[in-house]
Amino acid sequence: MVQAQSASPAGGADGEGTEEQYVYRLGIYGWRKRSLYLLVILLLSILVINFALTVWILRVTCLNTEGMGQLRIRAGRVRLDGVSEFLFPLFAQEIGSKQETSLLVHSETHNVSIKSINRRGGVSSSLTLGPQSIDITGKRFEVMSNTGTSLFSAGPEHCVVGVGKLTVTGEDGAECDHSIETPLVRAEGSKHLSLEAPTRSLYMDAPKGVHINAESGSTKALSNTDISLLSTDGVLVLDAEWVRLPRLPLSGQAEGTGQDEEQPLYEVCVCPDGRLYTSEAGLTSTCHDYSGKC
């Protein structure tokens, strides 16, 4: 803005020598000045709001030099305290809990899957905990004790129980489609032991012998056809106070036994093919006389 001013000389009043002077005022006035102040106030307000929001976020998330919230980032590991929720897959080399605390993996609506990925990106083994089943996929499954001892292992070729004793508590026992290799089969105290083959044959084989022992009960062998006891190199031992064969066929009667008819005596005879039969005992052996039973 430019403003003109006039000044009169000190020596006269006739108007001669009058000199005009111009005064220049520099600055912003009017609506421009008010707009500038309003813009500065708006910028300061935005700065204060941003600073307050930053402080609030830091307080809420507990962001510090070690991490954020319950998350602690340390050398070689990440530590999470409390309950953590993952919305997407978690990739980690090892997952563990603190000392004297348990590790809980929970899924509210879906299953829990743990997978091992090989270098090609394929799944080498997996563990899936579903709502109705547990699925394990891998070349070999093994259960270890805290001392490193193998308790149970399963693979494509065989299944091994590494503990000293395997107990089956089901009322129907255990059903196996193939053979079982074990040094001892025993029932619990005050219970019966039963080995059955409902539609096929039952075989018991051992390189150094098969021992059948009932300490406080009896032993029964029932078959629809034949029962074979075979020893390739050794003898067949029946060690008992009484050995009864009640259904052996009887061949003829011996004369001159000199025994009471109410209490006859019988002789057990063996055929060349191994079959057994009985004949009434006489003064001498009667097996040859009644060998026609063979």
C-alpha cells in the first residue's frame, strides 16, 4: 500500500517549495492475514492430534525397545506371553513353553494341523487334530519317553511295542489280522486267557519251544477238527498231576484181568501213525491184540 503525504516549508506560507513524501507499508492485511492465521492454527491442531494419537498407540500396544505388547523379540527367538491368536499359518522351527507351564494349542471352529515341509515345498509329515479323529501322516511313527526310550513305533513293514508290558483292557480283547511276535501272552490276575480263531486255524510256533502254564486254573484246547502238537527236535511234555483223555476209543475186552468189574483198568495204546486208543488191561499188554483199531 502506498500513501502520499505533503509537507509545508518552514519559511513561508505561499505554497512554494511544497514537497510530497510517499510512505510504503509492507505486510498482509485483511482476509489474507486472517486466512494465514487460520492455516497456522489448523496445522498446529493436526500436529497436536498426531502426537496424542502416537502416544496413545504406544501406550495401548505397549511398544518398547524389546517388542510390542506381550511380544518380546530376542536373539534367535520370539517370546509371547499370555494368549496369542494367529489368523494365518505360523511358520516356526521350534515351539515351546516356559518352564513349569503347559503349551496349549486351541482352535475354536476348525482343526489343528502341524505340518513339516521339505525343501521342495511338499508335506513330508503332518499331524491333524480334527473334531472326531486324529490323523498322522508320515513314513514312520514313534513314541518316545522322556529318557529317549522308544515306547512304540510303527512303519510300513512292522509295528514295535518297546515297553516291557502291553495291556489290552477291552472286553472283546485284541483282534489281529496277521501274526503276533511276543515272548509272553498272559492274562491279568483273576481273569481268563483265551486265544481263538473263529473261522481259521490257530498256530503257536517258537524256535525253542512253546510253554503253556496255568498256575491256578485249567488249560483247555478245543477244535472243530484236529489238534496237532508237533516237536521237530525234542519231546512233548505233559507235566500235571492228572492227564485225562476221556474220549479215547475203546477196543475190545481183555480176559482174565482179575479186576472188579465195577472198577476196570484200561491200557493206553499208540498206533504207528500216532493215534491213541484204549483197551482193557490184562495180565499182559493187550494193545497188540486189539491193534485193529489203528
